Amino acid sequence: MARTKDPAVRSRLLDRAAHMLRTRQPVTLRALVAGTGVSTMAVYTYFDGMDGLWKALRQEGFTRLAAKLAAVPMTADPVRDLAALGAAYLANALENPDLYRVMFDAGFELEDAAAADDTLHHLVRAVERAKTAGRFRDDVDPPELATRSWAIGHGLASLVATGPLPHQALTHAVPMLTAQFVSAGDDPGRCRRSVERGWGSTLPAAPQGGTCV
């Protein structure tokens, strides 16, 4: 009888592999399982070998991001929701910094590229709702505006979650997103209030005892 796979073991191996990559440790079978409480056979049981592990590693980053975005409640204010989705993106990067470094490395294939693309579609749908609500102009292209908004979040995530800037730099997102959405047709004052509500709804507080990552 086949043994039941434990999702916690799979997650533990993926987290360890991502950490080893970030710290530039050679990722070998023996090194990967060291200290995890499982044997090298677990890599074959859960991933069919090292090649499968690399694919699963990138996919796991997008899987966790998709879950984070899906957990953001949608409200009657689509601009607030756009900002909240951006904050959730940042929160995911802060919670999973090792995986975040790997998920955009095109050197590894994805198991399901369509599932990864769907993370952007959360933003696209929010932009479409804002257009329908009259917050954005009719000529605004939802995928284009969603991509620009994603670029703001990705830049801050790269600089804070895995880079040199302190957590406090995340507050720059509010004026940047506000400017982005005002350029799409939203009222400046109303937009600022919506962005502030959305951004503050999901982003975790700065860590205690310091400002650096």
C-alpha cells in the first residue's frame, strides 16, 4: 500500500531548498534532507527527484501568493481592494522571502504557468471593477494598469523583503499607487483615502527592535 504523503514534509523540503539557494549552499540530496527528519527517498516520493523539486519550488511561491491574494476580502470600494491586493503581495514576500527570490527565476520551469499567471488576474479583475464603478476612465486598459501596479509592489518587495531598504520604505506605496490610480481617472482625495485603507488592511507591522530586514 502506498504511503500517504504529508504536505508538511513537502513544504519543509521546499522551504529548506529555497533557503539553501539564498544562502548559496550546494543543494544536494543529502544536504537538502539534513536536519529535516526525512531520508533522501523523500525527494523522490514527493518530487520524483531533484528536477521535480526545482519545478515545485517556483510553483510553491506562486501557490502561496495565490492563496494570500484569494484571502483578501473584496469590498464596495474597488480602489481600496486594489491597494489591499498590493499589500497582500508585499505581505507574502515578507513572510516567504526565500521562496520569493526563487519564484521569478525563469531558470526553473513552472509546473503550472497558467496558475502563476492567475495571480496577476486578481489585479486585473479589481481594475475592471473600478472601471465599472466609474472610478477609472473607460479607456483604461485593465491588464496594463494591473501590470504597472504590480511593478510598484514587486519593486518594493525586492528592495525590502530581499534587499537593502527598511520596512518603513513600504509606506512609499501609498503615494505611488495613488498617483497611478489618479492618472487612470480617480479623484485625488477619494483615491488617497481608498489606497490608505487598502494598504493598511493587509500589510504586516514593522518588526520590533529594528528597521532593517
